[in-house]
Amino acid sequence: MTITDVGGMTITDEDCLAETLAFNEKFEADAASRPARGPVPSAATLALLRRNRLGADTPPVRLEHGQDRVVAGGVKVRTFVPDRVDGVHLHIHGGSWAFGAADGQDERLWRLAVEARLAVVSVEYRLAPEHPFPAGPDDCEAVARWLVEHAATEFGTERLLIGGESAGAHLSVVTLLRLRDRHGITGAFRAAHLLFGPYDLSMTPSQRLFGPRPRLSNTDSLRGAYELFTPGMGAEQRRDPEVSPLFADLAGLPSARLVVGTEDPLLDDSLFLAQRWRSAGAPVRLDVIAGAMHGFTLFPLTITEREQRRERDFLATACR
């Protein structure tokens, strides 16, 4: 593994760059076989993506280890509880706030639960466009508060962690800010693990300049996702700290690990947020994956296996 330190961030996995870039090229070449999302997905495309975010006809595998529950006055969650539990990880799935599901990553979440000795609670938050902002954040906030109050009795520990990928990373930060600002809760969550999140919904330079390349995410798809999630809002309204956490006061937040690829339109979001998080006084680790596109952890790549190992180690260490 090649690692380069550059101005407070770590460029990782340069030894995998050829494999990663080759995968990116193939992904673009295969674009015609995937549902065309466009700026605003059609109802049929949205339904397909909700079954499987990659557009395949085969739905994700549901494991018997996962348990569906309803908590916090009516929010659905999916829990994974191994034999030994050292902490509880609140997981918030990605999917542009409009698709994805709590049962969309059973295999990955069960593996994380077992290897990191964590009870994993994944939130089935309400999705746009049927339930635009603030419905999704409301659900995540409710489950986070439920964990603060009930984790000890439900899972035998008060050591809480939070994190997610893409839209789930955004919702994780929003949830921490809501706990602090609305309920005076700080310190309950020991760490945040944030994968390639959008933190400025008015669009950072890397988002605006990425263009139409047919990756898992691009300028047009991001713009469409923001319109579904925050319909009728203009750029200035989307800079509200309750919508775009990059503009929030980040004081009192826990330590964090941010991960993003060099070929991700959301690259600037993680770079900027890491700097602001660090300036607010909390420890931050920023890993930038050489050549990785948005959502790379969904694919069977060497960098995916490495990243899952690093995530496990970070979360397990945060519970000690």
C-alpha cells in the first residue's frame, strides 16, 4: 500500500491506481447498460434504483442475522448484533436521499458487526421525493436520540458511533449537529465515519466542474438529487447550515475519519469539511483514495477491501 502525506490529508492506495482507473473506464463504457438517471430520475428508474442502487434486477441479499425493528416512535431500523458487543454503530445508508435501504448492505454490515464487535443499527429513513427535507434528517435524529437513551439497556453499552456513505455521511453530520443544537447532546457519539459525503448542497467547485461523465455520480445527478431532496430551494437557501453542514459551527463534534476518492465530484466537500472540523478542535483523519470514483466501496476492488478494513479498525479503536 502506497501512502503519501499531503498538507494534512493522506493519499492512499497509489499502488492500486492502475486497477482503479481501469475499473473507472469500464464503468463509463458500460453506462448504456445501466438505468439513465439524468438530472431527475423517472419514476421507473427511481423504483429500479430503490431495489438496487446499481440498477441490477437482482435485489441485495438479506441475511438472517439482520432484524427489522421499529424504534423512536415509529422509525424503522435494521439491526445486526454479534455475540460480543463493545459499541453501537448508527449506520445511515446512501442513495441520494431518494433510494437505497437499510437492508441494502446486509453482508457488509454483518461483517463489520462481527469483526469490529459492534451492534449495527441502520436507519430506514424516509426518502425523497415523497418525503423531502426535513423528513430524512428527522428520522435519523429520532433514532440517534433513542440510542442515547436506550443503548445501554438494548445493547449493553453506551459507546456510540455514527457514520454512513454519500447521503448517509451528510445525514450523519446533520444528526450530530441536531443533537447538539436541539437537545444539548455532545459527547454521546465518540466518533464519526464519513464516506464520500456531500456537505455543501449549493455545490462545491469539484461538484460543479466534474461534468457529465457517466460515473455513479456526476454534476447532473448531484444537481438532480438536491432538487429531489430540497425541492424549490435555491443555492443560497441550500447554504443554510441545517441543509449544508459545511457552513455550520462544528464545535463540540467528535473525532472523525473522512474518506473520498480523487475522481469523486464530492472531493472538495471532504477536503473542506476536514479542514473546518479540525479548526473546530476535534481530531480528523482524511484519507483520499487514489483514482477512486464516488461510491467505490460498492464494487469488488482491492481498494474496497482495504477501505472496509480501515473502517473496521477506526470504529473498533474508537470504542476502546
